[in-house]
Amino acid sequence: MKIALPSRNNNIDGHFGHCEYYTVFTVDTQSKEITNSETVESPAGCGCKSNIATTLSDIGVEVLLAGNMGEGAVRVLNNAGIKVLRGCSGDVKTVALNWIEGSLVDSGDVCHEHECHN
């Protein structure tokens, strides 16, 4: 299974649509270990209006662990078959390991009309 995290300097970027890149981890769900890591370049412009949902889906991403994002982005990612968990922050590997252990839940935090800029 693959999970993606919008990233900036190896940390979760607080605003999905403006991240520098996406960290993509391949996870062995049985052993609960990260078996591979790669980065995917962030497209220019707003995340929900870019092709990032299709790009991530095409490489097998099933879950996106994010800080904050608008409902449009959540909808676009969900329509591409990607589950979204919002409210994440900190080091991307630590966040991924917390998700693997089952200690993360979606916060429901939403950017309204792109007004939040962390």
C-alpha cells in the first residue's frame, strides 16, 4: 500500500495545495513497516485544480495524510480513490508511522475558500 504526505523540508506542509513535493511511502501493512520512500513533484497552482490526484492514484496511492485542505481537494482526491486524513503535522516519517500504528484520525479541519495560510 502507498500513502502520500504533502511535504516541505521533510515535514507535513500545513496547506496541501502549496506543498513543495509529496513524500510517498510504500507500507507493508502486515509487518507495519515502511518498505520504500519516493518523492513526487508538486504541480504548479492549487492542489485541487491540478492533476495531482490522478498522478498519485496512478502510482498506487490509497491514503493522503495532510495538514489542512479545502473540501474541493478532499472531493477530488476521494473521487480518485484516495482516502484523506487531515490535521497531521510534523515529520513525515513520524506521521506515517503513527498512521501505520492506527493512532491517526481525520480532524475534519477544512480551509474555507483558501483563507488559511499556515
